[in-house]
Amino acid sequence: MMKFLFYIIFMIPLCLLKKMFWMVQMMILFLFFLFLMMYNNVMMYTNLSYFLGLDYLSFGLILLSFWICSLMIMSSESLYKYNFYSNFFIFNIIILMLMLFLTFSVLNLFMFYLFFESSLIPTLMLVMGWGYQSERIQAGMYLLFYTLFVSLPMLMGIFFIYLKINSMYMYMFKFYDFFNIMLYLSMILSFLVKMPMFFVHLWLPKAHVEAPVSGSMILAGIMLKLGGYGLMRIMILFQEINKNLSIFWIIISLVGGFYVSIMCFCQIDMKSLIAYSSVCHMSMVIGGIMIMNYCGFLGSYIMMISHGLCSSGLFCLANINYERLHSRSLFINKGMMNLMPSMSMWWFLLSSCNMSAPPSINLLSEILLINSLMSWSWLLMILLMLISFFSAGYSLYLYSFSQHGNFYSGLYSFYTGVSREYLLLFLHWFPLNLMILKMDYFII
């Protein structure tokens, strides 16, 4: 694992050179394939080196981080074209990638906390530095304070765990079970805000709407997954107490997911709609993790990966329209099928993935999550049915509203999609539907 760490660190000097924008992107892509080839079919922690290690859970999420980071650079060509601090932008992305790589691969709980919180800084810089509207400062503050408000109790919780078991090595957690409600809350709330759970989700739509396309991609693609990953790692310490308290989180998440999916129909801002749909999908993930059965765990893991690719692709599409029309309003982004018929196909493909249509792995994750939640209580059937129905509804609403109808009369000049954008969308959609062929790896 250290070799990959050094690979990323030695990419930093490239940011000082001129015209290295695409070079860095190719190097990240190369890193992705190097990492992919290292995969060995082992259930335990492998590739242990110094304080880093790897198991199934980390492997998929690290791959997703590399993939999304390379696509972020690809989607931000306008920064390079207008030379809008493009070198600093690349530096920012490399630092962010480094933090994410370390977050997913460290074995020590305190180190995990450290990198988990550090990944906030480059994201904040992306939102505040390259965002579009003046409200990005407020969005950045939301992002910062929502996350930091609950992270101090988590730090205290980590020290308490160390005091009790004299170890922070995550592998050792399976030998312990804490029945302590304060500890449980302090450890878990930080991840629930990051997910984000309903009631603490307000920072997400705000940050998404103000962020540049790369910021939205990393927020939807990876940042929401940090919370899920943390929960999966930490839940093993709280099995007994979670049996009694999981009902609260499951009900809040699923009722919230249902409520948010209705709110999606009220949105007129494309980015805002996609951001709210993220909250809706993540509510199912929280439900799957909190139930603590095998099916739910797998469903949550697959949903995290599938949602990372799908949501990121939709943000790219919204940005492609934004770069042409300079508006994200659905009233102005109408009738796009007349102007960009080929892009319409990608809108259709990614919207259908968002509503969990086969053969995307969203479908598999939703089936697993519905199975696990129904095994816990059949009454959840009603909520799950509504969430599934409305998620299809708002995906259709987004697609039909933006693609059909008369196009806005104010459009007097227009350029259609370029090959870079089609490649970008293909690289989001292809892995999403290719992975269904290797489902046995996920189900293991």
C-alpha cells in the first residue's frame, strides 16, 4: 500500500509545471489500473504495510476514489481552457485523493478520524474557490460546521475506546462489545451527518448547488461514502446496544427518504434535484447498515459504489447543460432533445440507472436492501414501496422535463457535445452496468 501512497505524493510536483493538466489525469487513471491489478481474492486484511491495509470494503471504495478523481479532472476542462488556477485545482484534487486513499486504507481508528476530517479541507476549497455563485461562502460554512459540530464528540469517543481496550487497531474490534449509549451516540453521529441522514442533511443540497462540477462529483461520489464506510467499520463495537436503538435510525432514515423523494418533485434546480435524490438513496444505505445483517451490509456497500458512479454522472450532465445555457433551472433547460439528441441518450441511461433499472448494480443493491429491511420488519414494506416508486418518479421528471417540450426561445447560439463529454459519461455509465457481470465478488 505504501507504493501507492508514494505514487500519489510524487504526483504533487507535477502541479508546479505548466500544461500538466491532462498528464495528471492520465497518471491517476494509470494508478487506478495498477491498483485494480493488485487485487487478490482474500477475505482478510491483505497488503499490510506500516499502518495501511486492505480488505474488500476498502478495495472497492479506493478504486471508486481514483476513478472519480480522474473523471473530475476530465469534467473540469473549462478551468484549463480559461486558465482559472488550473494548477492549484490539480494540486487540490491530488491532496484530496491522498486523504481519501488514506481514509479507506488505514487500520488505526485515530488515523482514520484524522484523514476522515482532513478530506473536508480540500472539498471546502473546491466549493469556496471554484464555486459559481456568491452563496458558496455560506455553503462552505454549512459544510464545515455541520461536520465539525459532531466530530469532536467522536474524537472523545475514540480516546475512550483506546482507554478501555488499549488498541485502536480496527481488526481487534470484533472481540469487544460496548454497551454505552453516550459512546454509541458520539461515535455514530459524525458518520450519520456525513451520510447525510435526514434532519442533518441540509448542508448537502446547499454544498452541491454552489459547488463546481468537480466538487459535486467528489461530494456525491466519495464524501457521502465516508460516512457509510465509517459506520460499517465501527458498528462491530456496538452490536448489543444497536439491537435496541437501531429502530430510531431506520425509521428516521426511511421516513426522511420518503419525504425527501417527494421534495424532489418540487425542485426546479437540476443540481438540487440530484442532490436530494442522493439523500434519498443514502437513507436506504443507513437502513441497511443499522439492521446489521449480511444482506443489508452487502446491499449498502453495493449501493454506495453504484450511487457514486450514477450520481456523479448526473452531475456531469447537469454541468454540460450549465456550460451551454448558464442556468440550471428546469424552466430554461427544456427541450434539449432538439438541440443535443446524442446527449439525450446519456440522460436517459443515467436517469434509468438512478431509478435502479437493470442491468445497473443499483438494482442489485436495492433488491438486497429491500430484502434485508423486510426481514427486519414487514411494515417497512410500505415505506420502501413509496421510496422506490418516487425514485422512479423524480428520475422520470428530471429526464422528461429537461429533454422534451419546446426549447427556450432565448437560445440564439449553441454548440453540441464534444467527444470528451461523451467519453466522460461513458466512463460513468459503463462500470455501473459492467459490474453486474461480476456480482459474485460483491456477494462474497
